[in-house]
Amino acid sequence: ESGNLCQTQKFIQTKATSKSTEAKIKTEEWLYYYDKNKQVKIKEFYQNDKLHGERILYFENGTISEKQLYTNGIKTGIWYTYYPDSKVKSEIHNKHNTLYGHYKTFHPNGKAEIVGHHINNKKNGHWLYYNDQGKHTKTLTYKNDILTKEKIIISENK
């Protein structure tokens, strides 16, 4: 509507089928832009109409806000989120569209905030919580996403 480029796309044209005259299959790099400043908002890759490879989301200032990995449309690998100053905000492992493995979030100063583990989208094991000074404040223990134990750590030096 504003006349500004808002996205670029690539398709493969396929032969006519009985249900439609022509199908378009997403392929290669797709870019989406912020309308105001024409900065890239999302950069993603498609293979045979499915997200495949790295998908990157950006803040309006052009710095990366998220990095995600896909294999044939399935969430996989380590996904990262970032603060606007480019410091890592979270590191989350995915396997076959589920949270699986290491999970870690960070305070804006870079110190660990939460460290835990997922198995099939469920919290399992010890989840450690830290304040922004790096002091361990509590441990929550889970089994199949059910809290089984809570330990609060009281420190004289806050």
C-alpha cells in the first residue's frame, strides 16, 4: 500500500493438477522487510515448499533477534534468541519439532538465568535458577513436566 518493498519470494511453477490450474511451491530464499526502514525483518529458506535451513529474524535496527534451524519443515538443532545489543538471551535445543535437550536463558548482562533440560517437550531433571549476579537461587526438579522437588537457596550475600 505504501509502495515500499515488503517481501521477496521465489516459487517453482508446477504442472496443472485436477484440483487447480497451477500450484506454486516456495523455494530458495524468502525475505520480509520492515515497512518503516526497509530493513530485513525475516530471512528464511525453503526447499520443496518447506522451511529448510537457517531462519533468521531481525530487530528493526538490523541486529539479529532469533536464529532457528529447520530440516524439511521440522524444527531442529539449537535455536537462539538475542537481546537488542546482540547478547544471547536463550539457547534452546529442538529435535523433530519438540524441545529436546539443553535449555538455557541468560540475563541481559550475559550471566546464566535458567539452566534445564527437556525430553519430548517436557521438563526433566534439575532446573537451576540464578540471579543477575550469577548466584544460584533455586533448583526445581521435574519428571515428565511434573514438579517433584523445589529447593530455595538462601544466601546471606544478595
